[in-house]
Amino acid sequence: MQPVAVYASQSLKFAAPVYVGDEVVAQVQALQIKAAGARHIVKFATKCFTDGEETLAIDGEAMAFLPTLQLSAEPIE
């Protein structure tokens, strides 16, 4: 079985505390997609919120290598 993605790196800034029992909402947005041969290098913005999405708790970026690229505008539930 071929991997879906290879997670290459991530940088994080912890902007606010998160406590046991807090509900955390995570958001990931593709910022840049670059073809590299048969695979794709994707740079993502990553954010985590608490307090009903009012407080930014974690802010960062990530990079992953994808063997295929399938785009969808529908959110994943």
C-alpha cells in the first residue's frame, strides 16, 4: 500500500493555552501546491482555536509530499 502523504515539516507558535477538557477546532488550508515530478509538494497553514473558534491557540505552517493530487472544495466531516 502506497502512503497517502509524507509529512515533511511543521512549525508551530503556541499563542494561547489549551486546558484539559477544552474543545479545540483545527483548520488546515493549502497555501501553495507545486508539482515535483510525479508527486506534489504542498505548503499548509495550520491553526487551532478554542472558545468556540474565538481564541487562536496554535498557529503554524506544514509541508507534505503527496503522491497524487485530488482537489475538493467540500469540507471533511
